[in-house]
Amino acid sequence: MLTRSAARLLSTQTRAFSTSSARQTKVAVLGAGGGIGQPLSLLLKIDPLVSSLSLYDIRGAPGVAADVSHIDTESTVKGYTADQLDEALEGVKVVVIPAGVPRKPGMTRDDLFNTNASIVRDLATSVGRVAPEAHILVISNPVNSTVPIVARTLEKAGVFDPRRVFGVTTLDVVRAARFLGEVSGNDPKNTVVPVVGGHSGATIVPLLSQNAYGKAISGEAYAALVRRIQFGGDEVVKAKDGAGSATLSMAYAGAKFTNALLRGLNGEKGVITPTFVKNNVFADKGVDFFSSNVELGQNGVEKIYPIGPLSAEEEKLLEACLPDLKKNIEKGYAFVA
Ligand code: NAI
């Protein structure tokens, strides 16, 4: 049940969340004290499908938990310190991971690999041991490599299920809708386009031709729009000038994807969104993970959709994406091996 104030908040401030049933779920945020973790925890607190929120970080999570716990929605919130990861994961159904370092100006997401790979591997090891059936949503970059790291780590522990490990690429989808809305003069809800591939630079492939407004964009305007969708994250990194990367829009995107998964888990039909999962879409090219439209359901990934018809420009974007993506995935695998 929605409290009245939560219902008001949800209806007036965001259309990211919707409810489909009364079933509720325990969700953990690992990295809850960070730039993304804090606003993400806030947004999950006002998601009526979350019954209990478990906030973990190596620093600062109890403070975030105490703060967020005063919000007048029904869910309970608890914060955990560095040595309490196992307790934080007890009984958790969904684990969202924004733990790790963000980019500074001039850095690519791959530059974060050395620090974030081990953070993500260690967290995945604990999830595999304490909550082996949890759905894991990876935000930590480089997503193209951290998701294969999580998968391999769980595989080694004998608990990997490809229906339950997701790279969160929702921010690319959010940006694409917003930027196409801007250039075409439309409400972003009418300019939603699938963004497929991976989550960094040239591996981000927006399929503008699959939206009527997107299809109408051509020439220089098309090239500029594609570039902005692929490198939109750099605008934020540059504007923050050393203070990190996207946190607020990422928290929104992370909460939006979590809500979509929770709706699917609760039995809602037709919840379809791109996400970076293990699949066979380009297995023939040696690419094990690829983001394309996925139907989310009671087991997590229910159905993976083919990418659909591509324009000539999109064929080229895809050609550029696949070799990079393959390298990123192999780098992740090699780290665990
Ligand atoms: P941040 O530095 O503000 O926060 C990271 C948090 O992780 C810190 O509170 C830190 O204490 C915590 N942490 C570090 N090691 C940990 C561990 N072993 N266990 C638990 N917590 C740990 O960074 P921010 O801005 O929140 O970014 C987090 C990650 O998200 C970065 O890797 C960033 O690149 C990525 N990101 C991903 C996006 C996407 O679209 N998937 C978009 C934007 C950022």
C-alpha cells in the first residue's frame, strides 16, 4: 500500500516508478554512501515496491540510512558498516551495486578498471555466498567489464544464473530520450529509443531509426546527436571539474531500472527495457554480453529481443561497437581467471 504522501510524491515528482501489485521486496545498495548511492537510496525509499532497504558502504552508510529512514513511506531502512556485508545481504532479493571510483576529466571508463574490478569481484563473491538467488544490478564502471566479472565470479561459485545479472545501461536510454526530445522539440516520453551494445563511448549504439522522430534526423544533426548520446557522460564529468561523474541522473536511472525489475518480479507483463546481460545476440562474433531490449519477469530476464532493423548508419555504429565490446568483456573474464 502506498502512503498518501508517497503517492503524492510519486505522482507529482516522477513518473519513473509505478506499482503493479502489493508484493514487496528487500533491496540492498552496495556503495550507498557515494554520489550515486545516496540519491539512489532516497529514490528506492520512495519506491512502494521496496519493503526493506539495506544500505552498505565501507564508509557512511549508517548515516545515509538514518537520514533516509525518516522519510514517511512504509519501508524499513538499515545501514551497515564495512565489516557487516554479510548481514547487509541477508534475505536480499535485489542487490544494486554503485560501489567504486568515478571518472575525473580526461578519463575513460576503462581507466577505472584497476580499482573497480576487485571491488565488484569481492562484492559479487559475498552476494554469491550469502544471497545466491539475488538479482544483481551492476552500476560500477566499466560496466562492459564489471558485469562479466560478476558473472564469472558467480560461475566459479556455482551460482551464476544469466537471468539474474544485469548491467545498468538505463542512463544511456534516459539520455537518448532526453536529447532526441530536445532536438526534435518533443516530450521525452515520445522520443524513447532503444540503446543497444555496451556502456562506454563507441559501444553505446542508439537506434534512432526505431523512433519516428529519431528517423527524421539526418546529416550533421544525426552525427551530433549520436555523439552526444555516446559521450553525454563526459559533459557531466567536465562540468563537475574533478568532483566525479553523473550521480543524480544515474541515481534516477538506477531507481528506474530497479523499479522495472521489481515490477517484472512481481508478475507484471510487458516490462521491456534495454539492459546489458549475457545472451546470444552476437555470440557468433564472440560477444557474450550485449545490451538489447529485455522483457523482465518473475525470474529476471524472461525474453531477449533481437535488435530489429538497422539503418545503414546504425550498421556502421554496430560494426564499431562489437570489437571494443568483445575486448572489454574479455578483460573482465581475464581478471577473474
Ligand atoms: P563515489 O566515489 O561518489 O561513490 C562510490 C562509493 O563506493 C563510495 O561511498 C565508496 O566508499 C564506496 N565503496 C568503495 N569501495 C567499496 C566496497 N568495497 N564496498 C562498498 N562500497 C564501496 O562514486 P559515484 O559517483 O557514486 O560512482 C560510483 C560508480 O558508478 C563509479 O564506478 C562510476 O563510474 C559508476 N557510474 C556508472 C554509471 C552507469 O551508467 N552505469 C553512470 C555514472 C557512474
